[in-house]
Amino acid sequence: MAPQAKPESGRPVDWLIFSLVPIFFSSNMIFGRGIIGDVAPYTTAFLRWAGSTAIMLPFIYADRRASIRFVRNHFWLWLLLGGLGMGICGGLVYWSLTYTSAANGTLIYTTSPLFIILFQWMFSGRHISGRELAGMLVAFAGVISIVLRGDPAALLHLRFNIGDLGILIAAISFAIYSILLKDPALRNLSPLALFGMIALSGALVLLPPSIWEFIEGGPLPDSASDWWKIAGMVAFASLAAFFCFQHAVRVFGPATAGITLYLMPPVSIVMAMFFLGEPFEAYHALGIVLVLGGVVLASLRGRKHIKE
């Protein structure tokens, strides 16, 4: 394997891939918004990752020796990655969105980068620079301005329920997933084979709850529209999003890659405006400026910063 790039030495193509992460992740909202209620949540997640696995099978086969060796020697790590990144951050999120609002869910899920840095500080002795902390706070202020629609008083009216707890668990799970992607055991796999193997693990984890939903009479996709939305989830929200995110983690480290989650609210707003015809308000503009400014401030660290 080639030596890992330092966070500050990313090539232009690396930064391009970094910028695509929130676009592809946000596409999940566009494709998934109309499918919640039409298809059971864990069934949706299972079809999403089973489809992704099927597409990645040629890459798994091409790197089959390393893939088999990885599962044999690191079975529980393999299963944990699929459970965290695809199981909890897939099925549990879809289930939670049937109980909580998109505003609450966005605000809670965007705390994932904070958990990444917190866990690295607690368990790896990671240094948090003042610029990085300031950038995170500015970006988070932008997220809050968006979900509160520019009205600070709205914070007093937010109500939390079981769905909010599910989103919080998913945010923590994605933080752990991001950190585990830096495990040296994963470096023996090619990026595409690694993604395919994690997708396979996620599909296996999601299979039992999907079977349970089927037994209980959960709805299945029964229209071309349902299948097109699932196909969009596979192509953009799964294959493109997670591959780009894995690349960002490898090049910039999990904390910097996690900052891309702050871009999801403004990106989702712009995509919803173009694809769903939703209005663009003044508080959207304020939030986007704060989020983008915070991401730049937190990501472009000094040369002496220690790699995550």
C-alpha cells in the first residue's frame, strides 16, 4: 500500500471528492423522502445495501484473497463496520424518521463530527486546535440557524422522542464507524473491495430485521417509482457517498472527513429547492454562509497540526 497522505497535503482531486460527500449523502433524503411509509424501513435499508453489494461483487472477487483473509482474521471488525455504518445508520435512521421531524433529525445527526473528535481526544490523545474548534462551532451555528428557521425562540419548542434517540444513536455509530475506517487491518484491501465487503456486512446485519418486517406484513416496493428511488439510493447515497467518504477518511483523517456532515443541511436545502420545488428563505442563506465558513476554518489547518 502507498503511504497515507497527510491531511494538509490533499491533491485537488481529493478535495473534489471531499466536496462531493455531502452531495451524495444528501441525495438519500431526495430519494428516500417519498419511500418512507411505502416500504418498511429495514427492508428499504436491506435492499439498498444488498443492491450495492451485488454491484461491488466484481471488485470483491478481484481482491478475493485479501477479502477472505480480512473476514477470517477480523470477522468482528467486519461485522461491526456493517452494523454501524449500514445497519444502524440505515435501518434505524429510516425507522426513527417515522417518529421524529426532519429538523430534529438533522440537528441531532450533525453532531457526529463532534463525537468523532471527542472519541479521538478521549481514546487516542488527539489534539484539538483552536481553529478547528472555532470552525466546528461556526458550522454548528449555521446548522442551528437552518433547523430553527432563523428563529432562536423555536429552540424552546423542540420536543424530543424515541425517534430523536434513534438518530442520536446513529450519529454516535457513524462517528465510531468513521474512526474504525482508519484501522490498519483495512489497508490490505483495495478501496472498492473494502467498500463492497462492508456493504455485504451491512446487508447481512439488516437481513434478520427485514425478514421480521416481512413476517409482520411490512410494505414492500410495489411500483416502478419505489424501485427507482431504491436504485437512486444504491447509486448515489450508497456507492458514491460511502466510497467518497472512505476516500476522504483515508486522505484527510476521520475528523476532517466528518466535517462534511455539516454541509448536509445546506446541500439538502439546495437540492430540495431544485428537485422538489421547496422555497429558499433568508435563514437558509445565513446558515449556508456559516456552515461553509466553519468547514473551511476547521478543515484548512496549519502545517504543524498532528494527523488524526
